[in-house]
Amino acid sequence: MNLNHIKSSTLLEIDNLSLSFQMYKGFVEQQQLEVISNLSVTVHSGEILAIVGSSGSGKSLLAHAILGILPENATIKGTLRYKDRILTSSYQEELRGEKLALVPQSVSYLDPLMKISGQVIGHKDKSKRKLALKNIFKRLELEEKTENMFPFQLSGGMARRVLVATAVIGDAELIIADEPTPGMQTDQALEALAIFRKLADEGKGIILITHDIDLALNFADNVAIFYAGTTLEITPPKDFLDGEHALRHPYSKALYRAMPQNGFTPLAGLQPYAGTITKGCPFAPRCAECMEQCKKEIPPMRKLRDGYVRCYYAT
Ligand SMILES: Nc1ncnc2c1ncn2[C@@H]1O[C@H](COP(=O)(O)OP(=O)(O)OP(=O)(O)O)[C@@H](O)[C@H]1O
Ligand code: NI
């Protein structure tokens, strides 16, 4: 859906990212708990990249790693580049809240002691943003009186719409929306996504983390499928609509079959817990196509048709 008149350039490049937590095992002994492993993903200007995957697959931690807001006991390996510059912590600090914006997954990110208008508008370009706020609130069906409320007076769905407004009001070039729509009514969720789409069409980059595959398919340019801390496939949405034969990874095909319109077929077994992830493909224990090689190692991403996959078997 990239507009032709915008020259699409790489905004964010993540190469071989691994993330682990230093955890206590008993009182003295410590262990490294790896929750993201060898993850590579790229976001271009003009692109909405949707990230879908089950709970605990590392989606929010990826968002926090990009923004540099991980807990102290987290260690990362690999490289993150923003506009061709390594994302060091000082570069992240410079970009955060300015060029990089987050719609956090939890509404507890709102400041409980500050009126909504102040939180959304922030400290820069106040008069310009005041006008923009009126427009965005209207689009997201937030009444004018919301501006003067405090977070505790908002319902969950209202708070999420406020978080979306806060992220889109500024001049961010890359917006990471971590589950922006739960609690919203369908028309409000569609409107929020339409705002992201418009921003992408104007040349911004959007990472949309969501459990709602249908929403992702309607608005995204590419869909990254996460499982147990890594990306197993990146696909254009049309392949999800064309049917399971068009998808590449056995896990993506299982996700497809689990969608309500495709029969709601559940997949037996569970995603492995962080810390129990072994060397091979994390999906191997649940995969009907699993070969010996898959248990030993997971292959790097390879291009397959107009998407990417990490799987020996996929054709
Ligand atoms: N501070 C932490 N210390 C240790 N482990 C953590 C910490 N934060 C998250 N984890 C673990 O990392 C894994 C990934 O968590 P993350 O929040 O990124 O998942 P997610 O894909 O965003 O899930 P959801 O869809 O439920 O939001 C989980 O197993 C979680 O328990
Ligand atoms: Ni999350």
C-alpha cells in the first residue's frame, strides 16, 4: 500500500536481536533467561508492519528494546539501527517521545495526576497540538470534556484512545502501537487503524502489535509472525487471505486454521516457556512437518515468494 510518490527508505533495522534477563534461581545462583533470540526485522517509511503471535512471544519486549525502556536486568545482543545509525542508549533517549512514539500496552502509562489534555499535548507546539487534539478526539469519539478528566475517570477503551491520540499528535517518524485497540468499539478500532494508515501513507513507519489478525490483515503492508521470541515468517497480508497454501511456515498455517472464518481449528500443545527454549526451531515440538534437522537448529530467514520464512521444510 506504499504510495509511489514517497520514496520508501529503511527506518528501523533489527539484526539478530537476542534479549535475556538475569534472574535469581534460589537465593544465590543466577541464570540467564533468554526471551528473544536471533530476531531480525526491518521497518520502512510508508509501511505498517503488523506483529502477531501468541501471548509471551516477546512482542512488547521488542517494542521496549527499540525504545530503550527495558528493565535493568535485561541484556541485549545484536544490532538495532534507526536511519542507518546504531541505536545507542543516548540516541534512543534523543528519539524517544520525539521521533519514536509508543502506544503502550498498559493504560497504567498514563500519569494519574495529570489532566488528559496536558498528557496528550505535551510540552512542544502547544497551540498547534491543541487544535490537532480536537480533531483527533473527534475522530476517536472522545467527547470534548475528556480533555479535563484525569485517567481514573476514563474507561479502559477511552484510556486506550487517549494513548493513541498521544502517540499520533506529535511528529514521530516511527510509531510502535502495542495492542492499541482492546476495549475499543469496532468503529473506534477501525478509526484508530485508519489514522495509522494515513500516517504511514504520509511516510511514517508503524509497528502494530496485535492479537487481532483480521485487523492486521486489513491495514498492514506486512505481517511478522512471532513465536517464542523469534520471527518465523514475514508475509504480505494477501497470502493470509489467499489461504493456507499461500503461507510459508507450518505455524502460520496453524494460525490460519485457528481463525474463526477458517474453522477455528485449535493447535495441540503449548508455546515453550521462556528459558526452556532449546536450540532448534521453537515450533518443532508441535510441528507435523518436523525433521531431525529442525530439532538441532533454526535456519536463518530466507526469501520465499514475496515473503520470508525460517523453516527447512517450507516451500
Ligand atoms: N522483566 C521481566 N523479567 C523476566 N521475564 C520477563 C520480563 N518481562 C517479560 N518477561 C517474559 O518475557 C516473555 C515475553 O514477554 P512479552 O511481554 O514481550 O510478551 P508479549 O508477546 O508482549 O505477550 P502479550 O501478547 O501477552 O502482551 C514472557 O515469557 C514474559 O514472561
Ligand atoms: Ni505484550
